[in-house]
Amino acid sequence: MTENHHDVTKTFPRYSATFDEFTISQIQRAAATGIYDIRGGGTKRKLPHFDDLLFLGASMSRYPLEGYRERCGTDVVLGTRFAKKPIHLKTPVTIAGMSFGALSAQAKEALGRGASAVGTSTTTGDGGMTPEERGHSSTLVYQYLPSRYGMNPDDLRKADAIEIVVGQGAKPGGGGMLLGQKISARVAKMRDLPEGIDQRSACRHPDWTGPDDLEIKIEELREITNWEKPIYVKVGASRPYYDISLAVKSGADVVVLDGMQGGTAATQEVFIEHVGLPILAAIRPAVQALQDLGMHRKVQLIVSGGIRTGADVAKALALGADAVAIGTAALIALGDQNPDLAAEYAKLGAKPGTYDDWQDGRDPAGITTQDPELAKRLDPILGGRRIANYLSVMTMEAQTIARACGKSHLHNLEPEDLVALTMEAAAMTQLPLAGTNWYPGKAGF
Amino acid sequence: MCGIVGLFIKNPALQPELGRLTSLMLKTMTERGPDSAGFAVYGSPASGQRKMTVRGITDENIGEFEAGFLKTAGGTADAAKHKDHVVLTYASELEPAIRAFVNSFGHGVHFAASGESIELYKGVGLPEDVVARFELEKMQGTHAIGHTRMATESAVTTAGAHPFSTGPDQCLVHNGSLSNHNTLRRRLINEGLTFETENDSEVAAGYLSWRLAQGDKLDQALESSIGELDGFYTFVVGTREGFAVLRDPVACKPAVMAETDDYVAFASEYRAFADLPGIENAKVFEPEPQRVYHWEHAA
Amino acid sequence: MSGTRNTQVFDLSTSNLRELNSRLQNEGPDAAWEIQNPVGRHALAVGLTQPISVTIDGHAGYYAAGMNQRANVVITGNAGQGVGENMMSGSVHVKGNASSSAGATAHGGLLVIDGDAGARCGISIKGADIVVRGSVGHMSAFMAQSGNLVVCGDAGDALGDSLYETRIFVRGNVKGLGADCEEKEMTPEDLAILTSLLSKAGVTDISPSEFRLFGSARKLYHFRVDNASAY
């Protein structure tokens, strides 16, 4: 026994892995406020993702194309099934639907400018089409949503394609929200709502439910737009095999599959983190559904939810997608999470990289806000340039990989160009575990 | 996700027209369900006799099947072939023996329905082809129920086509999607029921048969299903005497009914009624949610 | 009425839907059309933009006169789901019954239904006026934002659930009110709106004084813990 025996026998204080700091703060917050946490963005937890896949470059058995010199096509045509006027894009990276309301008018304009500069499309959101957005987007996809806020047949006819939104990756089965802080006079007028109220978006369309009725809805939309415009159907990833099959049976030209990493302007944290499939797990069954119907590459597949780099783009295409859409990444390109704003984020109780109060309307980057002073901080021309730069980099990165795999066009990437790094990724994608010809569920070594 | 039709004849003079009218209604519902179709027709029962519809009959298995059936049934039994279905007629007391024979025969042969008056046909393909294949327009009877299917979460197979029959002279067709059918299926299996498919509609049919076997009347069984079956559904249920309709509390899936002195008709869309006689003067209405509608012939 | 104009006839038993809608959509103002043999076809007379008059002689399927702008469409029979959905202006008059979601999300114009309307009549309307001579089904005016719903008969369960600023006038019985819907005192302004709508809809045999008014209690306009039981 020594004098200081207490110091020797005392255990070091230990945090619980189950009740970690974040969980404790969640419980304490719930107890204090009585209302669940509502936030923006997508999942924050670690999920199986494209990082768990690797490309097999060319060497002896395959021959690569010369980088920068030999042509590697990136264009894609969407809506070839029924529409008289399919969409031709120069790059398969598109901008996902984000509403005016969730985003400032300047942010919407910047997205339109950037997308147009590189020859790709942007998408409206729940709240209607603004003249700024239409004016600055060479190819604009008009979302047709359950709430039908700002839904106008004139805008429908002005659009280049129509996206019927059944669900969203951040909240499959749920409707969105826009909290009162962001219901400015202009937003309220566009949505026919009183100013400043907490607005709940519907989770189901008001005049159809299920694929048999959707087929009739699609016929109506085509009749109103002279069968010209491609009709997309967007679903959140949950039961992709069945959902994609049914979208095709209902008459879609294009299907959009949004994984759980996809962002939202505002919804319950519990929804964002616990409902839906990561995009990595959803693509294979979706492609399988298209193949089983003989519709792969005839009904185009756009995937979204956590796409960040040209590598992600190439991997999504190799798994069978025709194009991808980006949302959160585009906002970051515009200036969301900018380290220069650290002091302002701190005032909101956040740090660059953690800011998720998109529902709050006080975004110091001027992107997810309706406050005119904050919104002014985003220069739409400069923002458009940043978006164009980012889209170009992603496209070039995807080309770099495709050339290394010996492809003269991105759409010739195929699953056999990929291997999985983890058992989980191998099981979800049915790609072989790196260095083997085996994936879980398959016989072999 | 589908199209449903039902026709219940009140005026016996219209009974010879049952098949023709039902086939017209069913064809109109093709776009709602292009994957497969099926129908149940209730004819007039012969006393002391029972009928069983069996499917999966081929040129290869018909000889052995018929011989086995006649051996089991003896004397007055009959087997009438309709493409890949066959309708067996036999003395009522032979029901368990015939059922055991059919269940054990194998070779892709499946029980479809049995009872005093029900005949049940279904197949993969466009409804108009299925209807033509079985010559529905020539069939007569007191009431009929039909279905066109757009498969949602289970495979496009003949087994997955509607109607589902899980009890004597009973059948059910469904438009919608049940959200708790897996749990209910496990519970009903514990109660001794057996299921052929992963289809949610078969579970609904099984649930009703189970309630009826427990002594419920049809309307009681349907009433109790409101609390047990979760999701969105419109059901049309057939029994020997009549038919019943039920919609879930939200009632998103379409349903419209037309009644005259001569008949009661049900359809997913009004246009299925277009060729019914006297439709211009019929009472047309949409069934309310959670309310059991029920029509019966005097037994 | 169209009697004074030269009415053109379109027979759907001999020509197809695409041709019909294409001709109606490209028609100049003041034309009059009669559509024969509609037999419950879907998407009839949708996306019209000109002040023309169209009579659908019989029954219509889903989305008849959908997204109407300025045209006056009469359906002599019954209408399927979503009649006049997202109408912007003009009028739609159903002489028979209408199925569920009649006038869904309509921003403007007048929808008149002589018979009954099914469930969710006037769901999410954003400014349109709807007059139903008969009764409406459950969840009518669900999430309705602005505009007016007039029901001369009875209303089904959960009327006006999650209502915003739409006025609901009901003459008969109300089976039950939805969350955040309450009866309101009828002001002279409300009464004037009701009187005008009855008149526009050609309802001359019913007095505005026989109606009760329902509107939003506005308790669900903000998320509060006290309202949790309403969700």
C-alpha cells in the first residue's frame, strides 16, 4: 500500500459508445423543447459509399486511351422513350431539384448559370419556377410535387422536362418542410400561403396514389405538353427494384433514384438518418429492374445522393446509371461551409463543415436564406462560375478514369471495371471483393 | 395496384349475360393492370355436387391427372378442361379426398378454388387475352368478380394473379398495398393457414377466410379486417350468395359502384360501366371509407 | 350559351384523344365544341388556354379539364378523379357526380358539381372556388390554402383537416371536423362571397343564410409541443 493508492485504483472516466456526446445532446434537447430536431442536409453518419469501390485500370489485358488527347465522350440523351424532344446534355452531371424558398433567388440563378455554361440541366423544386431561374437555365427540369406549390401550366410548358417527384432520398415516404423564417412575402405569394407560417409539404400527391393511377397522370401531363417533354419519375431509394419497375410500367421516360445521403432543405433528423438506402446499395437493384424489363439505357437512370467527385460519377455510371444529379455538393461549390465564414458560423453555434441549419434562413453564405441582406452576399455571376468550374472538374475526372479503363465514352463504363473494397460494398453491389472473383452470396473462392 | 370489376345480377333474366358483361368491364381495365388478369364466376350450384377449379394443366399432365381424379372420385365425376385450367365436378363428400389428390399431384398443377358454385380462372398476359383464352363471354351465372394486375412487390406469375380463393366459394380481389401483411401472414400460418405466394392480397383473403371459419358472417369478417389490415386497399369479396366491398380509412384507391333494379356493379373506374344495360339511369356512387357494402342473393 | 355560336362536334369513337386535345389547345377564342362518346376516357380537354366553351357529352375519366385556363368546360355526366385539377381560371361544370380529389390544388376559376363529390374534394386548393350542390366525401378541403368550398349538402368526416385560409361553407351536416378546422362566425364579407358564388353557380333555390362557415383555427401554423397530439 502506498500513500497515493487511490490514484492507482481509480478508473479513468469513460464515455459510453451507446450514449455518446451527440446522443446525449439529442436526448437533452428533446427533453427541453418537446419537438424533434428539424434540420437540413443529408445523413452525417458513416455509410457504405462509392469510396468502397475501386476501378481496375487498363494494363496488359486492356488498353488505355491517351489522357487529354484521345477522345472520351461525355454527352448523354435523356428521354428517348416517348418524348418528342429528348434532352441532350454535354455532361452526365446535372443539378438536382432544390426549391426557391429553400434557396435564395440568387443561388437558383447561379445554379442555372453554372449548369448552362457546361451544357447540363438544372431543376426547380417545391415552390415553382422563378423567371430568374428559367432565364438563366438553358435546360430546366420542372418538378411536379405533391404540394403543387407554384404549379402552373404555363411554366410546365416552358420547361424542358417534367420530373414527377414521388419521394426524395433524405425522406422517402415523407414530405418536406419550410419553416416560417423562410416564408418571405415572395415565397408566400408563390405558394399561396400566409407569410411566416411553418409550411408542411404533402407526402402523397393529391390526385393519384400508386402506379396504376400514375400512368393516367403521366398521360395527362403529356397531353398538356404535346408529348414533347421527357417525363422523369423521382423516387427515394427504399425498394428500388419494385419502385423502378413500377415507374417504368407507369410510362416514365427517365427514372431518378435518390439515395439517403441526398440533402433536404428541412426535415426531421430521425428521418434523414434512419430511413432509406445509401445510393451504393440502391443502384444495382434499380439497374436489375431496368434490365429485367428490357429497358436499361432505353429508360434512362439518374442517380443522386452524395455524389461529390468525378470518381463518384464514373462509379455510378459504371454501375449502370446514365447520369447523376448533385445537390449538396453544388451548394458547397457555391460557398456553403466556407471556412472564411467561421466567425459567423460560430455565432449560429456551428463550424464550417457542420452547418446544417438550412431550415433556419440565417445562412451566412447567403444560399439557404430568404433574408435579402444575406442573399445579396452571393453574386450569381461569380457563383455560376464556381458551379461551372466544379462541374467541369467532375466531368474531366470521370473522363480521366474512363480513359484509363480504355473507354472512348463515359457510358461504356461497366460493372466489370470495378471491384469492392469491403464485404458490405461487395454484397450490396455484387461486385467482387478486390483481388477475388467472389462477392457475398456467390459461390467461389 | 390494379383494376377491379364486379357484377352481381339481381334480375335472373340477365344471368346468361354475366360473362359477356364482365368480360367487357375487365377489358376496359387493361391499362390499370396489364401484367395478368383473373376472374371468378359463380354459377348455379347442383345439389350434392361440388366443383373445384385447378390450374397448371398441360397436354403432358392432363392424361395422368384425369385418370387419377376419376379413380379418386369414381362414378358421376366430371372434368371439363378450359385451356390450362380444369373444372372438376364430384360428389360433395369427396371434397377432402379430391383436395388431397390435387395437392399431392405435383407436375405444376395447383388448386385454384372450390365450392358449390365458384369457378376461378387466371393467367399472365393482357386482360383481353386472358378473357378470350377462357371464353369468359360465354359464361353464365349469378355474379362475377374480375381483376387486372400491375404487380407491385411480388412477381408477375399466374399464382400472383387475382382473385385469391382461400375458403369454400370465397374469393378476393384487391387494389392497393398492405403495409403489415408479413406479420399477419406469420400469425395466420400459426393459425394453420397455408399461403402459396408472397402477395399481400392473398393474406387479406386468408384473413377473411380465417374469420369466416371462426364463425363470422362476411360483413363481420370485413368489419374486423379494418382494425387488422393496415395500408391502402379496396377489396371486393365474393361468396356463394353474393359479394361485398370495403375500402380502407384513407380510401385513396379508386372505387365506383352502380346499382339498378337488375344488377349491382363495381369498378375501379366509371368507364368500365359504359356497356352495362340501363347504366344511364343507374344510381352511381363511390363507396365510403371503412364501410362494408354487402349484397346477397336469397340462399 | 353556345347555341348562338357555330358548335363543332368531335366524336371520340372515330378520332383519338391526342387529336382532340391538340385541336382544343390550338383553338382561338370564342369557339364552341361538343365532344361525343367520351365513355369515361381520361385527360379529356386538358391544358386548355383560350376562352372557348367545351361540352363533354357524357362521362369523363380522370383529370377532365385538368389545368384549365380561361375555358368553360361542361361535363354532362359524371367526372372521374381530379376533375379540374390545378385549374387556373375559367370554369368547369359537372352535371353528374365527381369522383375524389375534385379541383385538387386549383389556383383559380370556378368548379361546379351538380351531384355529389367524392373524398378529398378541393384538396390543397390555392385560390379556386368550388360549389357542390350535393354532398362531399371525407377529408374535403384537406390542407386547402385559399379560395372557397361551398357544399349545399353534407360533408364527410375530417372536413378541412390541416386547413390554411380556405373558407368552407356547408349547408347540411358535417360528419366531423379535421385537425385545426373550426366553425367561424359568418361576417358580412363572408356572406357576400357565399352569395356571389351561389349566384355564379346558378344555385337560386337555396338561401345563403342556411350555411355555416368553417375555417382554420391557425393552431398548426407553427410547430409547438402543445399541438403534438394533432399530428
